[in-house]
Amino acid sequence: MVTRQLTITLLFAVSLTACSSDDRTSVTDTLLETENPVDDDLFDADVEVEINDLNIDTNSLSANGCQNVVIVDGFAYAACGNGIEAVDLETLERNFIASPADDITGDANEGVIFTQSGNTLIHFDLADPLQPEPIATVTTNFFLFSGISAADGILVVSGGSTGSNTQVYTYTANFLSLVLPGIPTVDGRTGNPDVHVTSALNGSVLAFYSQDLGAVANWGIQTVEFDENGSVLSLPEVVVLTPGQFTGSFGAPIGPANFPVESEYLNGTLYTANFAANGIEVIDVTISTVLSTIELGYEPTNITTDGESLFVVGVEHSNLDFIDPSTQTVVESLLLPLLQPVGVAASATHLAVADRTAGLIVVRR
């Protein structure tokens, strides 16, 4: 593994231009450079991420930090508690939309995002990408420690703590409908702090529920397979993860939870960022078994993919780690101005990090 430590040197002054019509702010890039450049020959030739002349924009509009982030069609959207921060990844123009958001998910195919705050779920249209417009608001039965995720017309609410059930919705760009108010196998557990929804290789939709199996110290992943209408096709056995309690510092609870177990699905394999394992647990979902653990040496809080690599952050880890899934090793570790990173999203050209203190940070790859 190679760590590139970047000494922050401001090359240009930040230019802020307020737009009176919609409270948007246009900013120039905040550029960072290495004080002691490193010979490129030292780096793994298989790493596809180019970080020479790295561009990092830290001009977040959120005064209270952000909890999670998604990238949809060249724009990043972060859930920042009292609002959504949107940024055009090419121009770095930003906007802050006053709408409560503890968690966020999106679907590029339909051009929509969804936010969750308390027991409120909001469906947004992205006709104007920097100014998402709410088109549906739903009051649900979920409470604290509930997450949301969407893909291929299926939106899943994890359910959170005991007493609230998972909920499954179907949607299009302008339609949202509850089709499943609960799944007994999922709801019977102590809690479901989050969920990751993705397309399956066979054309169905998979939901991977992070589950508290008891005492906030025993964790698992429950897979549920849905058809295009939100009906359950299969419910494999729960995958039991490494047990343990979170020791990191979160302060007040955050959405989706203050004991995160986050997953990403890539090429038929599930990668679960499990703080109790101090690493990423690699899961074969066809046999509901943990195959191996990618050791990190810290408690990861989120994981994402660009379709090729994996990217991991930890709330008490100031680096953004790049993992090669073929070797199951950390091949790059990028030091960023992070304070409490809890969310991460990736595209072929950009990375976005949601930080509970620093807000929304954008990295041009």
C-alpha cells in the first residue's frame, strides 16, 4: 500500500459569487499540491486513480456537516441534517436546499433522489440538478437508526430500531408507492440500521440489510431478493459478521445509525464495512458466508464503488482508502482534510465525501 500525504497549499484564492435568484454559490477550485512530489514509478501500475495535480474542493455550504452522499449524473448530493447540499462536479457550483435529510439515496436511470429524516421520506425530481424539487412526501413508521437505498425502481427503508418495520416502495421519476409494509424475517431482529439496494446479475433487485442481531454487539447481513414489483423472491440465511461494539466517537446519533455496518455489491460479491472487524468482510451471498476480511486497522464507516475499485472511509481515519477487489488489498491511501468522514460516493471522474464536521468534500480524480 502507498500513502500519498498531501500538504495543503492554497494555489488560488477562493472566489465566491452569490446568485441572488436561487442562493447558489459558485466557487473556484481549491487546489492542493504535494510539498514533496513522489516519483510516480513507486506506485502500483494497476491503480487507475490519477491523483497528480489533484483537485480538492472543500467549500461546503453546510454549517453542520453532512452524513451521507450519492452521485447522480455528474452531481453530488449530500444529506446534511437540516438540508441537502448539491454540487456540480465539473464546475463545482454548489447549492444548499433547506429540507431535512439524515440519509440520502438516488437513481440515475430515473433522475431522482430520496431523503429520509425521522419518519419522513421525500422524493425529489432532478430536472434542475442543482435545485431538486420535492414531488412526494410520505410519513412512515420508521424511527431512529433507519437507512434508505434505491435501485431499478425499488426503494427500501431499512426499518431502524425495534418497533418499526422495513418498507418497500416502487417508483418512477414522478411516482412513489408503498408495496410492502414489512418483512417478518427482517423485522424480527433487534434492529436494521441500514440497507444497500442494487441490481442483481439475474435482473432482480437485491437488498442487503445491516442487522443488529442482539445487544448492539452482534451483527449480520440479511439478503432479500425482490422482483420488479417489490415482491419477495428469496430470503437466504442471515450472514453472521464479526461481533463487537463500536468504539469510535460519534457524539449524537446520526442517520442511518451511530453503529454503521455499510455494504457495497460488486461483480457478484458483497463487501461489508464492519467496524467490529476493523475491515471489510467479503461475502459470497450465494452461500451466505463470509469468505475473508480485508484488514484496515481502523473502524470503517462507509464503502462505495465506481464499478471497478472500492473506496472506504472511517470516522476517525483521515484517509480515503482505495481497495483493489481482485487482490483484496488497500492500494492507495489518500490523505484528505477530513475530520469525521461518514459517507462516500464515487464516479469515474470524481469522489465525494460526507464529513460530519467538514461537510461535503469533492475530489477530482
